[in-house]
Amino acid sequence: MRIVQIVCYLGISASVVFLTLLSIMYWPPQTDVELAGGVRWVYEIDGEAMQATSSETVSPDTVDWNSLLPALKRRVDPVVTQGCIVRRLADWQVEIIAAVREAEEAARIQNRIAAAGVLEFRVVANALDHQSIIDRARDQAADADRCQSRYVLDGDRAVGYWARVGRQNVPSPDGIRPLSVHVVGDVIRDASTGQLVEVPLEFASFDERQLAQYLAGRDIEEVEVLMALDDGFDVTGNHLARVAMAWDESGHPCVNFSMTSLGTQLMAGLTSTNLPDHDRQYYRRLGIMLDGTLLSAPRVMSSISDRGRITGSFTEQEVEFLVGILQAGSLPVPLQSIPVSETVVAPDVRAASRAAAVLWISAAIVFIAWAAMLMRYGVCGFGGCLASLLQILLTLTAILLLRVVVSHSGVLAAAIVSVLTVVGNAVICHWTCPKKTPLEPARFWRKLGITTVLVALVFGCLFLCATLLYALARWSDRDVAAAVLLSSAAALLTSLVCLPGLIALNLAASGTKTRIP
């Protein structure tokens, strides 16, 4: 039994060393704006775009601020790791402050903010089903006043839409970025002039890179393809239930998605009415658009209902961006793509000083408690010190690995739980490891059980309260909830398993007739 005791102490000590090394590897932690500073952007709502899609007069009062601010928060800080602030600044302006230190990360956040996140599933216009839309598009191209309109109208009703064809990020040796979608045979136009573009049919067998080179030779920078809007189903990103990154059969990254119950019905209706015409060997294509840009247009081979995927020449970074945008959801109103202002925010010296003071005070309390337990309870006290040290390191490692934002309030909450852990371990040692008179085995087990249950109740209540706070509180309060949640979970583990187990081993190793070490 003495060997088992030594092995357990060595195992816990090895865990302490491992967690220490892991914490050093992932240091420093992700801090909030007050502690680390960051970047402040001011964005303005695009009132003209709102007016273009609304038949009523728009004003700041018509903006759904209760939906816009949380949606932007999810864009900037999807898993509460950045510690950002999103709030209304003026009638048409939104202030966003994010704790970012690198220009590359700031650029990624700006791209997520500027993206409206509107996903649409539309059929690419074809001569077999949409000749009337194509005819109206040709008439519109011949009209100098309407040739650059993004919508094709039938009276006051939009029946067609010109979607920008996406480009691959990796350029060819001549600097031309290939198109993301093969559009030879579709109705396309020059995005800058609105004039239709006729591509020779021999390009149907060429790849997107060769088509891009042909367009560049004609001084056409970007092209748009005609999409049909009169499908009657209007399947959008609001009908997605789950979005995740995956890889297709060729090993390329793609986006897997599943539909809600309503989305399943709509998607089944959209694809079943656009199945292949086998007699004519004709295939219709389902276009997938994000913010008016065509990302992919696969052939509709069979009816799609509850799940599908977005494939294309995507990089992993592009797929991660798409997944993040779709998971965050679309913005209720569009923002200007370029911020009104961008400034660097300095750290709050007072907040940093308060956090440092909390750490020093709590460290002093912990060290004093450790010294007292070692001097009074010997081996049991050493077990209590190991248990509380393990709790602190578990909390710190979890914060670093999960990239939980650290604020001065979160530091205070975690420090209080860590001090309570030391106090709880000292209480367990005091009740079960008396210095003068050894306990009888039956009384020892009774006291050990009672004290362990009492300590577990305290940390269990903290854990439940932190869980409810994290689930129900505002985004700005979740950093405190996360700190309490992780630290109380670590305290439960060490106070319920680690220290009682070590004390029980001490009793078994010393024998029932001898006093407890």
C-alpha cells in the first residue's frame, strides 16, 4: 500500500509538471481590450442599400438594433475569445472594439464585419426554363439607364439577379485569378459596363483559368452571371440548421450543411423541380450565392432535401471564413464595407494594476495557507498543497487551451475560487488529519465523507451558477462566467478525487492502529 501511495504522489507531481510546461507553451493568455488594448472601428449602416430593398422610408428607428449588435458580436467574437465591445454609437453608426494585436487578425475581423452573410440558393438562368428572364435581361443591357442594375424586373417584380462570379485566391503565373465557377454557356455580362459577354463555345472544354485569361484579353475585369429569382421557394441561409468544415472526395476543403425542417421542404421542392432532362441530356445548375457572389454552381443530379455541401476551389482559410459567417448568421441591415474611422486603443493601466494586485494578494494567501498545512498536517498537508496547486494549473491550462478571454473581473473570480479551494482543502485536512489524537477508522471515514460532501456542495453550486450565467448572461459577462466555470470544475475534481484519495491512502499505508500521518 505504501508503494501505491508513493506512485499516486508521483503521478500528481508529474501532472503538475506537465500542466506547468503546457501553460508555458501556450502563454500568454488572450486578454480583453482593457488589459491588452486593441483596435476601434466605427462602421456606418448602409442606408441606401436598406432603401433599395424596402418599399418604406428607412430611418435609424427602423434598424433592428437588438438583432444587429449581437450578430456583429458573433462575427467579431464567435466563441468569446477576443474580448470585444460592440455598441451603438450614433443614429447610423456602430462602434466595435476588438482586442487584436496583429494586422492580419484585424484584417480578418474587418472582412467578417463587412460581409452581410446572406446565403441564397438560386437556379442559374437557362434558355430552356428562363427565356423570358433572359429576354428582359437583354433589353435591360440595351438601355443605358438600366444596364448596370443588379436586378432584372418584370414590372415592379424582380425575376432575375446578376451575381458576381467569385474568383480563386491563388493567381496564375501571369497574375490573373481564375474564376471560381465555370460559366461558359450561361448568360454573363461585364460587371463594370453591364454589357452582355458572348464567349465562344469552344471555351466550354477549357478550364476557369483559360476563361479568365480570355476575359482579361478583352479588358473585362469581373463578370456577372444571370440567376433566376422566380423559383417560388427562396431557400436562404436562414434555413440552415448546421454548418461545418469538411473535405470532398478530392481532398479539397468544402462546407457541409444541414437544413431545418422548413428548409428541408423548400430545398426538396427547389431541386425536384430542376432535375435533369435526360431526353435532351440537359442539366440545370443550382447556384450558391453569398452576399451576391456566386461561390459554386453544381449540377442538380437528384433531389436534395436535408443536407448538402458547398464545393469549389476553396482554401482552408476561405472555408473557415464561410463557416464562421454562416454560423454567425446574416446581418439584419448592411454596413458600409469601409469603416468611418479606425484607431488603436491603448490598454487601461488602472485595470491592469487591479488585476496584478488581485493576483499578488491571492498568491500571498495561497502560499501562507500552503505553509500552514505543511507545518501542521505533514503528509496530509502536502497532499492538500498538491491538490490546490493542481486546481490552479488545471484552471490556467484550460483558459490557455480554450483561449478564454481574460479580464480583470475574470482574474478576480478565478482568484477567489482558487483561494476557496485552498481553504476547502485545509478544512478537509483539519477534520480528517488531527495533529494529536488519531481518529478511529469508522470516525475517519465519516468525517472524510461529510467534509468532502460539504466542500463539493460549495463548488458544485458555483459550477451550476457559472453555467447558468454563461448560458443566460450578456456577452460582456461571459468572461467572468467562463473563469468561474473552469476554476470551479477544477476545484470539484481536486477536492472530490485528488485530496480525499491521498488522505485515504495515507490511512491505509500507515495502518489502522497507528495515528494518521
